[in-house]
Amino acid sequence: MKIVGKHFMPTNIEPYNDEGQRHGHWVVYWAFNNQLYYKGEYVNGKRHGPWVTYFADGELLGEGTCDMGERVGLWTIAHQRIFYT
């Protein structure tokens, strides 16, 4: 298990590259209730590909796609549980 701030990754895979940057597929859970927090891919420390983030109760917080750290295309973000696209 890897600790990521107040969250954790239940994996034995080293999620960092040789330079210490986040790299590879990340699946992170809320530590206090084991609900999925976010999942997505990092490439040399930058978010890349589809990303999804959830509230602690499991409801969708946001989702979209990144291209080497930049948000691209349509993102859906919940603000005070009201969704905007």
C-alpha cells in the first residue's frame, strides 16, 4: 500500500519513474472509507488520458481527458453537487 497524502493506493507496483515523478496507472482511494477517489494515468509526472474523480460518498466529482498535463476536450465537473459541462 502506498500513502498519497490522506489517501492510499492498494498496490505493490512502484507508481514513480526513476526521477521520482508519478508514472503509470494510478488508482487512489479515500483512506477513511475505502471509496475510490480518483483514477488515471501519469506519464512522467503529467496527467495523460482519461481521468475520473469521485466524492467520498462515491458520487462523480469530475471527469475528462488530459494531454500531457493539460485538460483537453469536454470536462464534466460537479460544483456543490450541480454538474456543469
